[in-house]
Amino acid sequence: MYATKLTLILLGALLYLLATLCWFLWLGPELVGTGSVVALIGAFGGTCTWLLVTFGLAIHIIKTARPAAGSFEKPEA
């Protein structure tokens, strides 16, 4: 069970890293370099999507590591 979970975590991290590198080193600059309005809107939308995925992933990691953080139901003693 542990090996399966570790494999899925590493695969997810690898896919996120590849998608980030692909966006910032290939697709993003290509769209900005084109300079048309549609391409710039696509670049803006892609960057917003990347930011949402990144923040969502960070929140997921924080909530998984500390599930009771920020909860008013369990006051700390």
C-alpha cells in the first residue's frame, strides 16, 4: 500500500513539474511572442489556470499535513 501511494505522489509531482516547465518554457512564451489578442488572452488564461492549480495543490498539501489547523471545533489545550 505504501509503495502505491508513493508511486502516485511521485507521478503527480513529475506531471506537475513537466506541465509547469512546458507552460513557462514553451507554450507561454510562444503565445506571448505571437502577439495577437487571442494568443494573449490564451496566455493569460493559461497562467491563471496554472496559478489556480498551484494554489489548490498547496492548500491540499497543507490540509493533508495538518487536518485540524484552523478548526474552531478542537481548541488546543
